[in-house]
Amino acid sequence: MGVIYLLIGVSIVIAIIFLSFFLWASKNGQFDDDYTPSVRILFDDETNLENNLKNK
């Protein structure tokens, strides 16, 4: 039964560590830009097409 209490304690400590890292990253602006990654793939094809045409 003592092992269960130990595992619960360790899991709570790990959860608090992950929560603190998430809050730190949010505070520092890690998750501010959520639009650009979704449309970045649309712009990569245009630049690659232009480079391919210049090389021919």
C-alpha cells in the first residue's frame, strides 16, 4: 500500500513540474503565433516553384 502513496506523490510532483513549464512557456510568448504555421505550407510551394523556374 505504501508504493501506491509513493507513486501518487511522484506523479503529482511531475504534473506540477509540467504545469510550471507550460505556464512559463505561455508567459514568454511561446504560443502567441498560432496562425502562421497553418499557412506556412501554402507559401513554401510558391518559393520552390520560382527557384525551379530560375534554374531551368
